[in-house]
Amino acid sequence: MKKQVCSIAILLLLPVVTARCQSSSVPGAEWMRLLSPEQAGWPPKKLEEIHSYVEEIGSTSAMIVQHGVVVAAWGDVAHRSNLHSCRKSLLSALIGIAVAEGKIHPEDTLDQLGIDDKKPSLTEEEKQAKVRYLLEARSGVYHPTVYETKGMEEQKPPRGSHAPGSFWYYNNWDFNALGYIYEQATGARIFDAFYGEIAQPIGMQDFRPRDGQYINGSDTRFPAYVFNMSARDFARFGLLYLRHGNWNGVQVIPEDWVAASTRPYSDTESGGYGYLWWTGDSASGARPEIAFPSGSFWAEGHLGQYAVVVPSLDLVVVNRVDGDETKRTVDKREMAHLVRMVVEAAPKQ
């Protein structure tokens, strides 16, 4: 781990508590940290093994949160860096709020919304894609877009090869177009809206609207919306979803939207895919190639950005890799192994 923080520095960032918190707990102005994870049922040896693995795979920061309290944290958890594709799960939350307010209707088609793109323009069939299909990454629109990895570009199906709603492909055109749809429907910039609607209500300590930026391209009208965020703020976002969108009695994101977003509509190698969230369970019931805990869901981004939520253990596991600090990456198999190590160490009561 390139950016090390000693245990004393971490404790300054994460004030210590000795009491075991109730499952409804959320942090206040500062995260609270257990003085003795061992007394709460976490074996010290297993936590040491987890720490060693975090360093081995090249994470620049990581956090384990159970019952709303930090069990362990490594690296500079206040440092803001690119969330990459985790940005999509943040947008999903904003869209859920806009749906509840009647500003976005998931069954609307691109045609009804007047959505088109630069030449080669969308076909009439592509314009029949619904907002819901974009949320599920099943639009069937394979128009050129921006902010794709090499792998995404290589795997993109040909234009017109799949009807809207019929095929899952992790498609940045869908995700970027959703950002445009959100801003047109609400009249708000994504980063300003996230700050006011989510970051402030849940007490994010580091994020500000200026920590977001748009990435434009010559082939498309729809920019990517890139978030820089700290590990400790990202953990709050994961905890918000663990709490069904409720934060200390305030329903920040509609509970039914959280449930709809984190259930699978498609199968993937690691389970399934919801509304811009990955799921440990598949849509068909098939056994995934890369196993995460049953019922889990997560935000995932390039290089190894993860916030994994395990409801059965009231648990959030965050992993960050800052590409400006290291050339290492944490792949999905490594993250699944890290989560399994945490689950095996976690007290089950």
C-alpha cells in the first residue's frame, strides 16, 4: 500500500467508541471506531490477515463497517480519488429521488423524451428503449460514447444487433445518457444535486460539488460525470443503502427504489445486475462464476473501486485504488476473496 497511515492517524480520523452499536446506527459528524474489535467478536488474527491481503492486492485504502461503526480502516480514508464506474450507482440514487418526485418516469422511451445523439443518429428501434432499460444496461443502443475502457469498446455489440430490453451489456452509452436525462428532468447539475440531496443529508465529510467533472467526446452529446470521493464518504453511501435509503430517521432515497435497484434483472459472471448496481444473486438463479455473499450488492469501478453491502451481517466493505498513486489494480476475483475473508471474520450475532 503506497499511501500508509499509522493507526494513531486513523484514530484521529475515526473517533473511538467502546460500546457495540445497534443495527440502526449511522455515524454522526465523524465515523466512530471500535476500540476493541476483539471484544465485539472480531478475531485479531483474521483482521491482521485481511490487512495483509489489502496490502498484497494493492489497495490504497479500505474500510470495514459493521453496525454503523468502523471495525478497521487502512490507508488515507479522507483522500478523494476517482470512483470511476461507481459514479453510476450514485446517479441511480438521484434518479430514484427524481422518480419519487414524478420528474422521471422509468417507462418513458427515448423517443418520448426527444433523446437522440450525434450522427449516426439513433434508429427508430433504438428510440424505443425505455429509461428502465438504460438503468438495467439493456437499452440495445450501441452508439459511440465516452469514458469506456478498452475492454468495453472491444466487447460492444454492433449497432442494431439486439432489440431494446432484450440483452444485457455493460454500456456506457446507457449510463451517460441517463445523466443527461436526469439533468434535463430536474434542471440540476448531477454534482450539485448529489451534494444537496445525498452528501449533506448523510453527513459526507469530504465531498463537494467541485469534486465532480464532466468528460465530453466528439462522437456523442452525452458526457460522462466523474466523481472524486473519499473512502469514508463512499462508506457512508454504502451504509445508506444498507439502511434501505434511511439515515437517522430521514428517508433520503425511497426504500422501494433501493429494493428495486439492488435486485438482479440480468445474469453476470459475479451474480446479477440491478439499476446501476451489481448483485451477488443472479436473475435466473444460476450459480455465478465469481461468488459474492448471497443477498449482497455493490457499486463497482475501474481499477478496484468497491462498496460492497452484505445485509445479512449488517456489513459494508469499501476498497479504493487511486490510479494516481499506484499502477496496481484490484480485480473482481480479488475483491470477492477480500469480502469472503471479512465475512468469515465477522461475528454472526
